[in-house]
Amino acid sequence: MLLITIWPLFAMIGLGFVLARRGFPSDAFWPAAERFNYALLFPALLVVSLADAPLRDPALLQLGAAAVTIILIASAALWLVRRVVPMPAARFGPTLQGTVRFNTYLGLALIALLAGQDGLERAAVYLAIAVPLVNVLSILALTDRAAPLSILRAILLNPLIIACAVGFALALTGIGLPYGMDSFLGLIGQASLPLGLLSVGAALKLSALRAEFGALAGIGVVRLLAMPALAALIGILFGLGGTEALVLVIFSAIPTAPTAYVLTRQLGGDGALMAGIVTSQTIAAAISIPLVILVLGAL
């Protein structure tokens, strides 16, 4: 039953890969589609999901604290490993991103299937907290140093963070989305997840798998198996249950974000390594995610 539930998500990723390799509808379409989704469709989905979220629910505060704890523990562990095994920022940046960043489109699609609207509301809260944190950590890892104003500017101009801030404000004030705005933004947001999954497939680079096998395998095991195990443990320690625990584990079990490749290239990191991490994790996740969900259900 689980495979029947989630196989369409990976089929969409596969379809995106096939379409992009055949040049359909054009090579220029996929980068434009990704930017369109990132700047408009996905932010609309976040605003709709957050506008009526029960932000005063103590479970959501625990979810946010648990998310921060997982990301900081993993990042601190990697920095400690780096002290023992020296690694230039160009490689450390992809390693950290391959461990703590997450494919938001796949995560939300999984949670929507497994937990419905209730899950999406909690996932939006998770994103509002985790997205700024992982972006700051990624920039620091890739540069070893970064001007605070540059980091602040990158955060404040991020469309996802702006959308989360708007959604939070609507929920906290009780205004919500009046005059049919919820329907309007809901229609826009509905296009985000399928287009996002297709774009994930289009971004896969199989050629990047030919080198760095050991590094890709090691980072993949940490991301796809060790991180969800850590999330399950932290969820228990924070007293999370039900939907909150599911959101925490799913976002820790999904592959890293394709946009990590763009950031890596922009900041002079090892783009080939980052492309290999994204591709290998996305392919391996077709096996690891059902396994993680089955284990979570047995707990």
C-alpha cells in the first residue's frame, strides 16, 4: 500500500528527467520553470498553508525546536569531522548541504499524500524555521566566512522566507485570506508540487555519478538513513507524536535540494560533487524513503 501511495511522486521525477533529456518542451523551459515555481507558485502554497495554521499549538513550538536541534547537531558533527580530516570549503560546502538541506517539493508532496492539509500546515511551519537556518549554514560552509549583511540580505530577499513571514502574520493576526484570496492562491499553489517534481527530475545529472563514488555513498547514507534516525530520536525526546513526528522524519529523510547545486556554483564550490550528491540521493531515495516510513510506522 505504501509503494502504491508514493510511487507516482518518483514517477513524476522520472518523467521530468526523460522530458528534459529529450529537449521537451525546450532546454530553456526547465530553468525558467524552476525560477517561476521558486518565485511565485511555491510561495503561494506556503502562504495558503500557513494562513490558518494553529501557530499557538505547543506541538508546533516543539516541532520547530526539534528541527533546529537536528540541523545544528548534524552541522556541528560535520565541522568536528572537518577538524580531524581537513577539507577545503569547496568540498565541505557540498558535504554539509548534502547532509542538512532537503528537497522541499518532494517533502511536501509526501506529506500531502500521507497527512493531508493538517500535515501541510505543520510542514509550512517547519520550512519557515529550517529554510533560513540551512541557507545560513550552507553559505558559511561554502565560504568559511561571510559578511553578516550579505547573509541577512540573502535571507530577507528569499521568496520562501517572505512567503513564510506573510503566512505567519496572517495566522497570528487572525486575518487569514479573505475575499477569495485563499481560493486564488490555492489555485496557484496547486501547480507548485507537480512542476517542482518534474523540475527535480530535469535537474538530475547521471554523468556526475561516474566519479566520487565513495564520497557520494558516505554522504548518502548519512542523509538518507542517519538523519531520519536522528530525527526519530529527537522527536521522541521532544515528545512529538503523530503528524509532527511524521513531518520531522520526512524532512530529514528526503534527498538534498537541487538548488544546492546553484548555490555551490555561485560561491565557487565543487559543482561536480554537488551535482553527484543531488542525483545519487534522489535515485537512492526511491528505496530509502519507503523503508524509513515503514520503520516509522512500526515505532
